[in-house]
Amino acid sequence: MSRSVHEFVEDERNEGILIWINGELKPRAEAVVSVFDSGFVLGDGVWEGLRVIDGQPVFLDQHLDRLYEGAKAIALDIGMGRRELTRALLDTLQANDMHDDVHVRLMVTRGIKRSPYQDPRASIGPATVVLIPEYKRPRPELVEQGLRLFTVHVRRGYPDVQDPKLNSHSKLNCITACIQATVAGADEALMLDPHGFVATCNSTHFFIVRRGQVWTSSGDYCLPGITRANVLHLCRREGIPAFERNFSLTDVYGADEAFTTGTFADVVPVREIDGRIIGDGQRGPMVERLQALYQEYAAMDAAARAGMRLA
């Protein structure tokens, strides 16, 4: 049976969470937005996923950089500065008494429209900003045993069609890729770029290990992933040869190891791609090493953030 890389251990505490919507904390059952909201009508907005350790959203600066850059690219005024948004995030975590094994979805849309059509000038109010904190811990068996991927026909497109560097609410191409992979019995879709080189997965980034080297795509056709960038940084810090480059499925099938990266589950091994077993089908030594390094790195970032004061 296929399973998502984002599957998590169910936690009954999520039924009682408070969700932040435009400055108000609402119980889960009452946390709603208008049917005229730009995000609902058109997927017009940007978002981030944040992992929380010891009450601190880790790598927050990088996530906010990407959020505000994306908003600027689509001429979306978030209506809140970084400090104000950070305060709202920390207040939401505090109101829920949340500290660890927490994932926050931060969503910003262009707000309410006077009528449901695409022109941004139809928006009649400020942006809609939502913070959804949930207790989410990846399933241990997924992190240990790994994923099965399937290469889909849906490509990561050129930036003049829909720039893949935008973390927008409009994810239909990734959803279509996910559907094809699921029907094929896989856990996640492997997507190629317009030239046939490996680009990324439908909801995570993709790496292979060949002869002690770590490879990932050129980055030209994928989201600038925070975890992806941190893994590359850790490799270079530890003297592990790491490259952003074009490579094909032939390189993938012959890899010694493969793995995905993402905010929710960090580093997850890949055991099979398109029916080919990767390596010996088990979590390899490089993946295990990077998992440990990443956990340490994230904890260090949380500790550093805890030592800072937000005026």
C-alpha cells in the first residue's frame, strides 16, 4: 500500500488546537474563511510549512525570506512585517502550549474578493493570514524504511508558465503528479524538468548518492527548499562532496542511495524508484549520517532562537 511522505502519528490533542486567523485565535471547528477568499477561489497566495523544536520555529529567517519574496513576486501585500508575523507565530504556539513535534502551516492569500473572478483588483480587503499549528510527528517506519517513488509524465515547467520557485497555493501540477504516483502504487512522484533531467518530487526535494558523492538537481526547476539548502550546507561543512547538477534517470537507477528532504520529515530514505531497488533497498550509511547531522543542526537553530528576544 502506498503512503504519503507527510503521514504522521495521529494525536488527539489536535482536536483542541487554536488557529490564528487575521489576529484572532479560533477553535479548530470555528476556524473558517470566506468562500470569496482569493485562496479558496483561485489558489491566489503563498505559504510556508514550519517545524517547531522546543517552542521555536526552526530556520524561521529562511522561511520568512522565501515567504516575503514570493509575496513580492505576485504583488501581494501581506500587511504584516516580519517582526509582527513572528510575534503572531510565537503567541499562537504559546496559546496552544506547544513545544515539540509541532508543524505550523503559515498561509497568506490576497484576501476577500467582491466577486469570484481572477483579477487581483477584485480584492476588497487586506490579505488573509492563517497559522495552523498541529502536533505532527513523522511515522518512524517511514523515516527508517523509506519511500517508493514513481516517475510521472507531469513535468516541472518553465518559469514563464508558472515559476516553480514560487511556493504558491496553486499546486495543481504537483497534485496531478501525486495522483499518478499513487495510482501506480508509489508514495511520492518523481518529476522531471522540461529537458528530461530529474528535477524534484511532488512535495519534497530529491537527492541521490553515487560513490560517496551527494547529487541533487540544478535547482532551476524546483522550489528553493530550506531543508534542501541546509543539507547541501551540512555536506560541505562535513567534507562530503555535494553537487547541484543535471542528471538523468539512468544515474538515479544506478545510485547507491537516494533520499528526499522536506521541512516535515527532514531526510527520508528512498528504497525503490520505478520498480528498481536502490542500493540494497535499506537506509544507507550516508542517509543515516545526514539524518543525524540534520537533527543536530535543527536543534542548534532552535536553541539559538530561544536565546534571542523579540522586542
